[in-house]
Amino acid sequence: MIKTQKSVLGLTLIANVTLSGAAIACEQYDDVVSAVQADDVAKATALYEEISVNAGCDDAIREWVADYLARDAFLTAMSANSDAEKRENLQTALGYEKHWRSYYELGHLSWSEKNYGSAATNFQLAINELIDGDPSHEAEESEIAELYQLASASMALADAPIEMPRTRSGNVGGIFETKIRGFSVEEVPLPITFEYNSTEFDEMGATYADVLVEHLLESAPNSLRLSGHTDPRGDELYNEELSEARANALKEHLLAKGFSGEIEVFGFGESQLPEPPEGIEPDSEEYFRIARRVAFQEN
């Protein structure tokens, strides 16, 4: 489980807020500083509403109070007595400050409820925040690895394709981001799925195949490696041949849609099964869905 101790959402002391001419002109300034220093959340919340629309209050004081309120809401969520209360406070925290940990915790709530579509969305928003968000929001490599695993697994388990969240540059983000701070992804696993015993995409597979096309046209790698994988059921040789045929079907789709790089294709069948994520039994249908994938690696 990702750490949630009190230090996770840091709060800079007021001494570090630089006073500009606009801040000095903010009539609520002294009151809001006093409220935060006294840990008076109700008063700080009311004053935040005032300074949000007061042109005399500059962004520094607004952001500082928002950080304080986000931290309080996050910590309240972590000690909540119900999932509903936890979710409400996490959403409140995100209203004040976008933080990858808040998105992660929302995703984890949905994961535990087996609401995998919601989980996939929030986990990938967490990845995007690690890419584009405040670099002072710390994350250990092991935390990012866990987040990435749950993001990709929840995509595979969702009942329908999810809309991929965009980075600030407008590109496809989420699990398509392969360098996340100190964590690197060698292969991106995609739930490009097929009709039973076939090389024809099913609805979800067709959607994600087109998302991959969009990503490749944006990133324009010189070459690409596609690896087909199956679940462990069935004949080993048959699974290997089927996984290669499906990877080849994806190759033909990418080329037809305009990707001009070199594409290598491999079929690994059931020989490279993924680690089951938290709460997923290795002999379950959920695990088999995660195992059925086509992974890609850009070169």
C-alpha cells in the first residue's frame, strides 16, 4: 500500500510566502494567516472563498491556503470511517490541489470495489500528475511501480475502454508514459483483446489499438517491438502461435493506419505471465484477462 503518513502532502510555513504588493493589498491576509497557523479549517475555508475572488490577493497566498486545505482534506480522508467519506474528502482535496496521491487513493477505492473503469481513470491521472505536476510531491520508485501495475491491470479489467487522460502537452498519457521520474517501463502492456480463438479485435481491442496508433503517430519512434501474450490455459504451442498471430494482426493495423517505422513481432504465449496485482488470484478469470495482452516497446 502506498504510504499515507502526515508528511505526504507537505505544507510550507507562512514564513516562506513571499509578500508582493498585491499580497499586502489583500485585506484578508492577516486573518487567513492566523486561521492557518491556528489550524482553524472552517475559518480558513471561508477566507479562501473570499481571497479567491479578491483581486488584491495574489496567487502566492491563494496557493498557500489551498495547499493547507488540500492537506487537511487528504488527512481527513485517510482517517475516514467509511469509503464514502474518504472519497468525498479526497475529491475535496483535489479541488484545492492536484496531487498524485489523492488520485491514487481514489483509484484504490474503486479497485477495492472492483469498479475497474473508475480505478483505471484515477490511476492514470495519478501517473499524469507525476509527469506534469509539482515535483515536490515526492514518490518512491516502488510506489510508482505499484501505481503503474494497478493502472494497467485496471484497464484490462474494465468492462469498457476508458478515455485516456491527456498530458499537459495534449498527448496520450497514463500508462503510455514510460519514464516516470526514476521509474522506467520496458514494455507497455495494453488490453488489445480479440474475439475468441481469433485474430479479429473485439470492441475493446479495436479501441485500444487505435489509441496505440495515435500515440505512435505522436511519438514517432523509428522502430517498435510487439509481443503477444495469452493466459495459461490451453496448449502451450497453440498459445504461442495464437499470440504471434494476434501481434501480427496488430502490426498490420498499425501499418494500415499510417505508422511508418519498423515493427518486430514476437509471440510468447503463456511463457511470460505477469505478476498478479493486489487482490487478484493467479487462477482467477480476472488474472487471465490481465495475462491476455499485447505489449509494445519503442526503440
